[in-house]
Amino acid sequence: MSVAVTALVTLLPACGTDTSGPVRAGVAAGSRGQAGPSPAVSAAPSAAPTRIPGVGGRLFRQIPRDSGQVVVVYGEGEDSAYSTVVLYTREGPEWRPVTSWPAHNGRNGWTTDHHMGDERSPVGVFGLSDAGGVLDDPGTRLPYNQDEAAYAPPDDWDEAHQHVFDYVIAIDYNRLPGTPPHDATRPEGDDKGGGIWLHLDHGDGTSACVSVSKDAMEFLLRTLDPAQDPVMVMGDRAELRA
């Protein structure tokens, strides 16, 4: 295991850390990028969809009926930091897997009642509506907020963590969709945590985020399409099946 990640500073509200501080001044609003090549995805039809493997009725019913893209995070166990991310697209009533990647989640595992500092990822169904990062827009359809200062990791983080926020996709847990990922607004209050992102992996568990390789992030950024109402279904396998 790599060294534990220290808590994020107030000026960088991400991965479930304290976000009570102000948003940094001078950060531009997200802009919509130009889409790059991506697999063809058919428009979501009105027919009732089939089930996604490993996702039980409780969470499946929370997926928007018109959603055409779902990213499922299959956590290995309630207290495990290891998981697998699978992208599904909808073809007619069928959910088809596109590709999958190894991933990490909160270093303490998963919870259905996430609170700031518990270092567990929240179980649930969440929108994927906004992206950003240190690097330039790689060609995404999502609104993209590029800002080196806003997404730079703290200076005291080790080398393994220096590029984790090169690309991020905000997971719509306790945040305002339609704002840049770094926006510190927490509709349910600061105690419920926030700033939970999909970001680059550093080889270990996170504070509450989900992390994948750079190749995986670039693929997702270029493939996720707001017109398909993409969502993330995430949790340990037992909770996902419930």
C-alpha cells in the first residue's frame, strides 16, 4: 500500500474533505468541450430496460428511465478499498458492457450514510454532470473546467499523488450539478461530506472518491454524453445486489 493521503486543504474541496472554506477566486466557469471519438451509443428508447448485472432492484429503480450510459463501481467488500469500474451503454432495452478497469474507492470501504472524514465512499446512484482538471479538455461532451491552481494537489502530497487531479469528473453527491467540480456548495450541509470525484488512481484507497487509470479517465471523458443522462451506480457488491 502507498502512504495514506492527507486531508485536502480547504482551498481544494475534493474527495470528501472539509469544504467549509470559500471557493477560490478567479476560477472560470465550466465550458463545454468538443467531443472526441467514442463508441456509438443508441438513443435510450422508451421500452423498460433489462437489469444491469449485479445491480438489484433498490438501486436499479433509481437509474433515470432515459439514461443511456451507466458507470457501475463494484466494490470488493464493505471494508475494502478495491473495486472494478464497468461502463455500460443501453442498446434498445439491453444494457451492454463496453469496457472495465480496476479501481480504488474509499480506503475504509463503503457506507450508506457517508459523513465527512469517514474515508468511506457513499453507496448510491449519482449523476455525472461536470468535469475538470489540471490538464486541458481532452475532448469531452461534459462541461469542462480547466484550472491548474484550482485542481493542484497540496504541496505536501508525495509524488504518487501529484497527478491525481489531472482529470476529474464530479460525482453528484451533495453538490450542485451544473457547477465546476471544485464548487464548495453542499446542499445537505458540510457534515455529509462532498467533493467526491472520479479521478486518476494513485495505487491506494482514497478519502471517498473513486480512482482509475489515466487511460480510463480519458476514455470516460470522451465517451460520457450529457444527452445520454450518464449516472454512476456505486457500492460494495452486497449493497449493489440488494
